[in-house]
Amino acid sequence: MSTSDAQHSEDLNAQTVSQIAHLARLSLNDAQSTEYAESLNKILGMMDTLKSIDTDGVEPLKSPFDNPQPLREDVVTENNHREEYQAVAPAVQEGLYLVPRVIE
């Protein structure tokens, strides 16, 4: 088992969740830290279960359907309203909207 596998099979505790929350600049109380630790441990448990499944020789599933889905023809269905929209814009140059400079 690799180091990362060993870390995932250990339970997260409320203190670890609080430390991660602090790094993410999130404010959690003790009850929230405990609740999130329990939820994360359930998720990590599901991941451990998935990792234990032998998938050797299993081809990746590209589509759940045997036949590819029919695609519609790529046709423009709406008119170009650029001129109408730019007519009411405060500043336009060569088809582009001009905005005030905010960073010098």
C-alpha cells in the first residue's frame, strides 16, 4: 500500500477538518468540524471501496449506448444582433466594446 493509500484509510478528525478550513479561510465551529469529518470519512470509505475493485481488463465505457447518438445539423437559428446591441453601448471600436481602464 502506498503512502497516499495509507493516508486515505485513516479517519479524518474534527481537528484536521478545522485546520483545512483555516487554510481555506473558512470559519467552522466544533459541531460543523465534527459533522464534516464524519461526512468526509464516509466519502473516503466509498473511495476505498471503489479502489479495491479489480478493473484489470475492463474496457473504459465511452457511452452507455451501443449506437452513437444522432447529432443534429449545426445550423444558425438566431440572427446576429451585434449592431443593435452596440448601438446602445457607451463606447465601441471596430466591433468591440470599450470599457474604462481599471488597472494602470
